[in-house]
Amino acid sequence: MKEIQYLNLTTYIMKNKFVQAVLVIALGSALVTSCKPKNSGDAVSGDAAEKAYVAPGKYDEFYNFVSGGFSGQLSVYGLPSGRLFRVIPVFSVDPEKGWGYSEETKPMLNTSHGFVPWDDLHHTEMSQTNGEVDGRWVFGNANNTPRIARIDLKTFKTAEIIELPNSGGNHSSPFITENTEYVVAGTRFSVPADYSNGDVPINTYKENYKGHISFVSVDKKSGEMDLAFQIVTPGVNFDLSHAGKGKSHGWFFFSCYNTEQANTLLEVNASQKDKDFIMAVNWKKAEEYIKAGKGKKQKVKYAHNTWDEHTHSAKSAMKDEVLVLDASELKDICYMIPCPKSPHGCDVDPTGEFIVGSGKLAALIPVFSFDKLQSAIKGKKFEGNYGGIPVVKYEAALHGEVQKPGLGPLHTEFDGKGNAYTTFFVSSEVVKWDIKTLKVLDRVPTYYSVGHLCIPGGDSKKPFGKYLIAYNKITKDRYLPTGPELAQSAQIFDISGDKMKLILDFPTIGEPHYAQAAPADLIRNNGQLKFYKLEDNKHPYAAKGEKEAKVVREGNKVHVYMTSIRSHFAPDNIEGVFLGDEVYFHVTNLEQDWDVPHGFAVKGANNGELLIMPGETTTLKWIPDRVGTFPFYCTDFCSALHQEMQGYIRVSPKGSNVPLQFSLGTNLPATK
Ligand code: CUK
Ligand code: CUA
């Protein structure tokens, strides 16, 4: 589809209400199918590929933290090589690492709905200090059962998950303020608040459905999160957001669509209005109102799960209250800025002056000015209100529009040199433009249908504008086929020169949405943990040496205090377990050296394996389902005699007289 046709089509839709619905559907399917750029075969030229080459044994320049979308995980790649280092389980169970399978990790996935072993992770955001990426934590959002996770970059492990009440679809999340004061979450699906009666006819959306924006505070030292307050808004769909920075520090910007407040066939009914909104939130002001006691206490229920590095265990606490500010009552915390046609990405440039809205159905990119917004608010340049929230006049807040940039703008990142880079889903390209003059400077095709993009530090005050990574939705014909489902992909562009140059593409895990990247040294030298110190191990079932290994019966529960070291378990022969028992293997890895995990698996376990880091204790619950003898073994090739790292557990009928006994290196006395 050509740009000009698209523009005519848009104008036509505007003028002719009768055909509006039908044509919006057509546009919608254009968004889904997208156009394919020409010359997709020979995209990498000359010495370009060399730039992505990182020789064996050499380190990459950047870490890249990439959301896994519907995989619920976070993957860690190196840039520019595109090498995959690790998949960090966050919201989804991962049998490879025992995440959600070991007894210690199960509480991390607890919610007010019980154990939820999956979610949809779209956005990653790294912690910042003074607006710069600081390499301490990376946050991720759960879309489906609203949650925010904090991943510790010393251990590359999920350290905390907090659930969000009053929300449905936590999409506009987890974006942070410039000193990581808050991580925010805007609900994609407005819903009746948890503290109201939700058993209402769906067609009462306008009156009963509400949006909630959550401000989750982050402790400066520990990183621990706390739901500080929420702001209730009219029912709309909050899509994305970014914090102000520098001069706009203290503000947050949220894109919202479906300001039509439709609750059916949104592809038509939520595309009626010429403009939706970007909601500007003065969170400093909101903080003042909270301090002044203006927040209403509301009864809700949400889980807060934390990981303790000393007990190697998670705790889940259920909370029951939240403070809510009403945006329609407190007139100076929220302002709506009109933004053309279903805005998606909402991005703030490194100076904090420019706010970019990307209307999925718009044929231009509006860029708003923070200074102009401030004087518009002061001068009350409003055009009425939306559900009690003042609507600032479009022109009064507008810096300008990028004309004819491409089709279907989604997301924008910055290089710190005055340039913005926007992805276009429909026209499958990344477009570089000048933030001040709004002139298009360069465009490159992507293969195909790019969603998010990432420049290391690209949404902070200090971008490292050397590489740009585009995350694509469709890879038809790019890789060897793998049946009906094909890999999504990332493509790395060198953006150090005037023109963007493709240097590498590689398939990704799950569906990548947003990603963050930071200089490798920042994370490598942040005090990376190499192993857990045994003397600090406070796990209640730890065995800190083979002498402490034992098997203890408590009713029908059998606790095995087991140790693992190259290349045996202690104990490795266990008898006196009966059908109907619940067996808990608490395995402590006695190694005190980097990179020597041991694994543990037992036949018939309806469970994952354990993968136990040096100095750590981890528990596998096993309920034997039959009488017999069952082997267990180490799953991680830990030494030349790894295959010797094994043992047996004997299960006897209930009521049999086999005594509980265990051994290592000696034979147990024979019992019938
Ligand atoms: S969304 Cu994925 S392409 Cu969920 Cu951030 Cu825009
Ligand atoms: Cu321990 Cu293999």
C-alpha cells in the first residue's frame, strides 16, 4: 500500500461516516498483514557483517534484555553478536531451572487468584540513577494477571513480584522515573474496580468501568517494591508510557486509546475519534495529595512475593489495601493531550522536552513540547474536559508533526545526538528523524513488521547511540521453516553514521516486545554473584556438610537433607519410605566455586528438575505413586564422574516394617 493512498483513505474515512466502519476494518487488516519491503534478500552489504562479529572468547559490548512476550520470560543476549546467554524465568514456570517447580520458587508465582504459572511479558525497563541506566535491576510487566517483577542483575534471578489490584491487562508498564522512585503500571483493559461490584452488565462500561494507574515505589537500597498509590481515571485503554526526565522529571505520560469507551468490536468502535489522548500525570503533585491524606483507602487483595537470598526461598504475602486518588476530583494531577488516532508508543526524548506519540492509524507523528504543555496548563488553554480531566488544546501543547514518516508508527527511541528512531509496523521500516526540525533523515526496511526497537540507554537521559535493534513480528522466508510457527526476530543496525546499516539478524525466544540494553561493564562489574556462601545459607532444611545429611520422618512427610558435591549425593541409598508419603528432597550444593551447579531429578516426579547453584538449598517434592525402587541422579554434567552421581530410594507398601534408614558408601542392612 502506498503512502499517498493511505492518506487519501484516512481523509475519506474522516469525511464519510457511513463507510467508516468498513474501511477501518480494511485499515486494520493492513495493519495485520503489512507491506513487504523490496530487496529483502541482500540486506547486508560489504563489511557490515564484520561489525557484528565477536571473536570466540571475546565479550560483547552490551547486554540486551529482551522481553519474551507470551513466553513470560526474559532473555539476555549480547550485542552486537546476538548470542543468547540466558533465559531468566519470570512469570512462567521453567522446568530447566526448576522455576515454579521447586518448593522455594512456587510462592513467587502466587497471586490473589492462586498459583499462576504463566504470563505475557511485554516490556522491560532497567533501573536508573539520575536518568542514566545504573545496571542494578531490570523490571518486567505481566500483562494478563497484572504484576510487575524485579530481576536482580547480580544474580540474574527474579527477586520480587508484586500484583496490581484494580487492573486488567497491565500493558502500560513497567516504566520508571529517573531515580527509580517509582515503577508505574497503567491498565490496558479498564474494569470495574476491585473495590466496587464487578457483577454489572458489560454495556454499562461508561459508568462502571475505570482505569487505574499504579505508582509502585522502589526502595533505593534493596529495590523492594510497594504499591504507593493509584490514580483512578475514566475507563479507557492505557497502552504505553514513559516518565519525564530532566525538566519534565515529576511527570509521567501515558498513551490511551479507546477514548470512545467501546466494549465490543474495538477495531472499529475504538477507532471512531480523530484523536485519543496522551495523559500527562503530575506525580509529584499526586505525591503531595497522598501526603496530605487525600488518598481514599480501598479494600483490595493482591500478592507481594519476595525472594530471600539467605533462605533461598520466596515468601508470598497477601495485602489488602490501596490508596486511591481520583483524577476527576483533584483537577491538577492529570491532563489529557489530544493525540491522533489510537496512540501506542509514548516516548520522551533524552532532554525531557519532547514527548512523541505514535498513533497506530495516524499518517504523521505528533511531537509535544513539555514547556508548551506547562504554559498551556498555566494559561488554561483547555478545550473542555474528559470525564472531569482537563483536555489541553492540541496546538497549545504541540511542538510539531513529522509529516509522512511511514505507515503505522509504533515506538520511538533516541540516540542522544538529537535524533529519534521510530518503528513502522505496516510499512516495515525504521525511520530516523530530527527531533527539533522534525525532518526525516533516513529509513531502512525491516524483515518484517517491526514492533519495538531498542537503543542501549535509548529511553534514558544518556543513550549509547551505536546500535539499534529492531524486534520483528514476522519472519516469513527469512529462516529455515519450522512448521506453522516461525521464529520472531531481532535485527541489529549500526547507527553510528548518518545512515542506518543492517549488520545482523537473529531469531528470538518467544515474541520480543520492548527491550533494554546497557554497556556490558556496567553489569559485569556490579558485584556479580558467583556463588552463595554456605555459611550464609539460612535455609531451614540446609545440610551444610555431609555430616548433616539425614532423613527425617514427620508423620507422612519425609524430609531428606541431602548434599551434592562432585560427584555424589549424601545420602545416596534411602529406605523406609512408604506409599502415601510425601518426600521432600532438600538438596544443598556444597560447592563453593563459580559455575558448578548440580542438578537433581527422581523417576516419576510430577515436577521439574532442581538446578542447585553452589551454596544453595533447593527442594523437590515427590509423591511416589507405586511400590518399588527409584533412581535419582544429577542432571548437570558437573565432572568426569557426573554419570556416577546417582542414588536409589526404596518405596515400600504402607504399614511395612522397613525402617527409615539412609547411607553413603556403606550398605544398608537388608530388611524384608
Ligand atoms: S507493545 Cu509489543 S510492539 Cu505490548 Cu509494547 Cu508495541
Ligand atoms: Cu553433579 Cu552431575
